[in-house]
Amino acid sequence: MRLAGPIRRAATFWRRSIQARVVVSTLLLSAAVVTLVGWFLLRQITDGLVAGKTSASVADATRGAYEAQVRLEASGTEFDSGTQLAQLVASIVARGDVQGYDVVLDGPVPGSTQGLATGSGTRFSPDISTDSVPARLREVVESTPGTSWTYAPIRYQSDSGIPTVPGIVAGSQITLPSDGGTYALYYLFPMTEQQETLSLVRRALLTGGVLLLLLVGGLTWLVTRQVVTPVRLARRVAERLASGRLEERMHVRGDDDIARLGTSFNQMAASLQKQIRQLEELSRVQRRFVSDVSHELRTPLTTVRMAGDVLYDARERFDPVTARSAELLQKELDRFELLLTDLLEISRFDAGAAVLDLEDVNLVDLALRVAESTKALADRRGTRVVVHRPDQPCVAEVDVRRVERILRNLFTNAIDYADGHDVDVLLAANEDATALAVRDHGIGLAQGESAMVFNRFWRADPARARTTGGTGLGLSIALEDAHLHGGWLQAWGEPGNGAQFRLTLPRRAGDRISRSPLSLVPADAATGGVGAGYARLDTPKARTP
């Protein structure tokens, strides 16, 4: 668990940093190239050293065997075989101490002498181990004239303290004049100097490779920094622009591609700032226009309302046509007044002047109260609003007036499109949220319509008679009220299978909602909303004027 945090931070840094990825990738590729080149050079040097040592060792062994044979023939038969061999080995060992090789003299070869040879046995340089001569080489030398050689580890006696080293063992036959026997003379050439040279070369290659990688990494970091730094500055400026600081610009130096990119970026930012300012001004003028018109219409509406009330109260004294006109006038005046009220509320949302009056309330009680207030409408439409009470209370800190307005809009909208079926109201709560879902089984929503249902003045069926006297702004205001609480208002629908609207509110004002206690797609849905206009409106959507 202690490593999880650093690993996540390292992974995040690797994912976000182009410079780190470029530097590391360059280092890895450079390391592979340096390793390959170093291995090739080391192989070439090793082969050269071994080949040179081998040719020199074989030549020395051949020449030494020839000189030893000449020396033996020159001494003739004046000495016995033991004395001749002792003198020979002593001279060769003395020369080997100077030239850096060891000697092993073995013999005579079986069948090469008549009778017992007085010089039989093995003679060798001090500290050398006779098993350094491979058995296979012994067989070849004893059976074949000339010089034979092989690579073999050269071992020394344990009390000498000299470690085993790789070397070359070369052997030749010599003939002893005193007894006519054939002896095997082996020269052992240790490659100690070559081994030290290769160790030095390895250290040099390793040191040079590390220094080269550090140099390549530093150069790559410097080069990529020249490219990445302007990109990072552009990112920071873009973030500031996104946060609303539209006056931010990049500092441009020079005339290269990066400088031209910065100039283009600044031109784009200036153009966006100009357009955003224009849109903000246009939006401000539009909101001001809606607000002014709504307020200015209050006075004539009040006058017309007074006249309409007089006509409506006296309709019984009018002829049937005039009486009907008075009733229609009263109905349209009610709707006009409701429209003005909704327009004023929308203008408050647009101006950012809407505030919450929070208190703890049980949404179950609120749903029952709204269901009771819409019972007369449900009766006229031949339907019922059924509130399914949960086992636990669904308490949330909300503005009662605004949430009640949301529920009233959802209930009346469901009643209007229920087509005589019952409207089910579901409630649930979890540790951080409270949810209410309104399910109708009417005409439903076609594909894409659930993303449009919260648009202002939008209707699912424009040809359908509006029985509830709505203005087309109810769901838009409900969505704004939900967002003002920090909640969600979402819609699901299928053609012919009804629709479901889900309101999710945080239990405490200001808390974030991670999940809703209720599913947006109802359990009795045939397709789960696939292809049926499923929409998740977690954030305020673009407003349609």
C-alpha cells in the first residue's frame, strides 16, 4: 500500500509528460545501440587478441620443440636419459619464466623404447598442475608427429595461490638420443595478459557507454525542453482561458514554428474572446429584454385581468357566444399569467439571481402532498398517481418550494401523457443521495427526444392537446432547480412504453453525488432504453431560447 501512491504518481507523470517519454525512449534506444556496438567491438577485440596469442603460442611451441630436439641431438649419448631430460627441462623452464609459459614433459610414449627407460616420468614447471594438459591432446600428441594445440584452462597447484586462467596448450614429440625413446613436450601459455586487456576494454566500454547515455539523455532533455516548454505554456494559458480569464496570452519570441504557433494561438484566443464577449452581451440583452418585457406586461395584464374578471362574473347575463368568449378569455389570461411567472423565473436563473431557502424535508411527505394536489387533474384524465413508500425516510436538505415545483411539473407531465395508465412514483435513498422517479406508461419518447425534453417550449407531441395549461417551460425550470441543488434530473423513454424521469438530490446541500439510489431505466422496460432516446443530463445543457 505504501508503494501504491508513488506508483500511481509515476504512472500519471509518465502518461502526462511528453518530455519524459521522449527522453526515456531515446535512452532505451541509445542503450540498445550502445550495447550492440559494445558487444560487437568487444567480440572483435577478443577474437583479435585470442587469434594473435594463439598464432604466437603455436609458433613458440613449434620453435621450442625444434630447438629442444637440436640440443638433445647435439649432446649425443654422453649422458643418460634422466640427466638429459633434467637438463632439457631446466633450460626450457628458465626460458619460460622469462617468456611467460610453463612446460610439462611426459614420456616416454609406450612402445617407443627397448627395455626400461631411466628417464621415464613427468617433469614440469614449478607450481603447474599436470592435469592442465587435456587427455584428448595427450592422445593426439603421442600418436601424431608435429605440433598439436588446444584451448584449455591452466591450473596450478593449490598451495601456489595462483588462480586458474584460460590458456593455450601446445604439444610436440621429441626423441631422446640416450635411450631412443619418444617423449611428449607440452607448452602451456596462460592468457593472463589478454584477460587483463579484455577487462580493461570492458571497463572502458562500460564507462564510455554510461557517459554517452548520460550525454544523449541530457541533450535529448534540452532539445525536447525547447519544444515542450511552449506547449506547456500554451496548456496553462488554455486552462486560464477556460476558467474565464480571457485576457491571457502567450509570450511569443522569434519567428520559428513554435513562435508562429504561439502567434496563431493568441489570434485564436483574441477571436474567441471577442465572440464570447459578443455572445455575453447578446445574452445579457436577451435576458434583460425578457425580464423587462415580463415586468412591463404585468401592468397591462393586471388591467386586462380586472376587465376579464368582470366579464367572467357577468357571463350568465350574456348570450351563449359572448359567455363562451368570456370563459375562453379567462382561461387564456390564466395561462398568460402563468407564462409570465415562468419567464420571470427563467430570467432569474439566467441572471444567476436564484437562491435556495434550505431545510430538511422528507421527500415522501412532499410527494404525497403533490400527488394529493394533482388528484383532481388525474381524475379528469382517468388515471391515478401511486406513491410507493420506501421502508426508510428519504430526508434531504432542500428548498421545499423549488422541489415541490419540480415534483408538480413531473407529476402533471406524467398525468398528461399517461393515456389512462397509472403513474408510479418511486423513492429511495443511500448514504449521500435521495432519489425520486416518476414512471408513466403512455406514449413514451422517441430516440433522441429524451435529450430534448428539457429544452424550453419543446413538446413530445406538438399535435397533442395541452390539458394542464402548461407553458412549455416547466421541465426547463425543473432542470434549473435540480442543478441549483447540485442534483440530477434525467429522462428515459421508449415509444409506446412510457417514460421515466428521475430526480436525484444530495442529502446535504453542497455534497457531490456519485450514484443515484434508483435506476434511470425502469425494471419493466423491454429494451432498457437501448435505441430509445436514453439521456443522462448531469450537467446544465445548452439553453434553447
